[in-house]
Amino acid sequence: QVQLVESGGGLVQAGGSLRLSCAASGRTFSNFATGWFRQAPGKEREFVAAISGNGGEIKYADFAKGRFTISRDNAKNTGYLQMNSLKPEDTAVYYCASTYGTRAYTGGYRYWGQGTQVTVAS
């Protein structure tokens, strides 16, 4: 089992920044890919970004490219999502996810956190 706990969400003005964290426990963190997803009210959950266990492969959704940066610190068993130039349409619950494997997967994650709310005011 892998337990994931997100933190760092909140209310921010448009153009501002937030850094989300995902603390993992239960297994060897570096053996697991980490992904970030989001779900806005009335919409389906969508992929945001992913990073492989060793950090060597990273993928972003088109809307995240150039504004969001995914990273990880395997020594701290923690993943991060730095979000800059936030827009009101980025408002959503952001979820951290983890799954065993060597790639930066865009789906099929086995383990999920509880989510953290990000609200971007215009």
C-alpha cells in the first residue's frame, strides 16, 4: 500500500503561484511514478503532469506546459507541483497519484491522495 497526502492548496489571485506537495509513505518512493490530476466542479478529472520514479521522464498536459513544473525529492518521499501564472480556470481539486513503474504515466494510477482545493480568484 502507498499512502499519499497532498498539501499546499488554497486561494490565490489570478497570476499568482502555488506549490502543491504530495507526501508518500508505505513503499519505496523511487519505484513509483507520481502524477497530478485535477477535477473542476461538473467536469471529469483530467491529467495535469507526471514524473517517473527517477525523475528522468516528465509529461505535461498542454494547459500546464510553461506554467506548471512537476518535481520530486525521493530522499523526502515527496512530490511537488509548482503552479505559476494561475488562471481562474485552474480552479479545481488537485489530486496526487502514484503507481508502480518506470515511466511518467498519464493514467492508470493505483494510489490516490484525498485532494487539495485550489481556487484562483479573478
